[in-house]
Amino acid sequence: MERLLTDLLGLKWHEAHEEAARLEHAISPKLEEQIDRALGHPTTCPHGNPIPGTAAAHRPPGVPLDTLAVGATAVVDRIPEEGERDPRFLAFLQDHGILPGTRLTVLEILPIAGTLTVAVDSTSVVLGLAAAGKVWVHPVDDGASVDRALDNGGARE
């Protein structure tokens, strides 16, 4: 339902979760099948979470953004259910381009302030560590950036 609302009807990413929850119990399996076919059999919701019964349900899990070190580069995988429940959080992510498939780099981690700063395209975005924990990513480096971060004092306390 979220894919129908975002992909076909143009509803904003952060509004789709609540609206879909209202609609999903009101349609028949036949209609759900037709919607799936019309949308080209998507494997994830707009927030990147696997749709049950698809190949995406068996893909390797990512890691929370707040577990990366300074200098690490990653691709946003998904916003888990916990993050999907807060439309303000989803709106913030959408407004700042932190969407599934987005490449980002950790610029700074300030444990004392409880913040993590990432580069998204040419923009810096500051997230609270709790918020960063609700953004799951796939690191794209080989671990060298973790070693660099430790050498540069970027390790989390």
C-alpha cells in the first residue's frame, strides 16, 4: 500500500506509512495482487524495508548508522519500523535526502553532544545518535575508514 501511495499517487514519503496502515486491512487479497502487479512487484516499501514473501526479505541486514566511525561511507538501506512510526522523523530524512539508496559519509561524531554529522551529496546533516540508530546502512568501504577514524580520534566513547 505504501508503494501505491508514494509511487503511483505521489503521496509524500513520510505520510505513506500511516495512510497505508489505514488502507491495508480494507482491501481483498485479489486487489492486493492487482496492485502488486501494477507496481511491477516491488520488493521493498518506500522506506527500504523488505516486503514479506519477496527476495528482499532474505537480503543481508545492514547496520545502524550510529555504529559507523568517522570517515566511513555507506549507502542507506532502510528505515526500520521503529523509525517509520514517526512521520516527523521521516519528513526530516526526506527533506535532507537521507533515503534508501543514498550514499553518505560520516563526518563527525560527538558523543558528548549526542550527535552524528553526515555528508549527503554536498550538504552536511546533523542527526542525534538515537535518530542515527534508526537509519540502517550498508558500509561501502573495506574497513580502512574505521582504522582512519580511530587514528584521528573519531571513535565513539
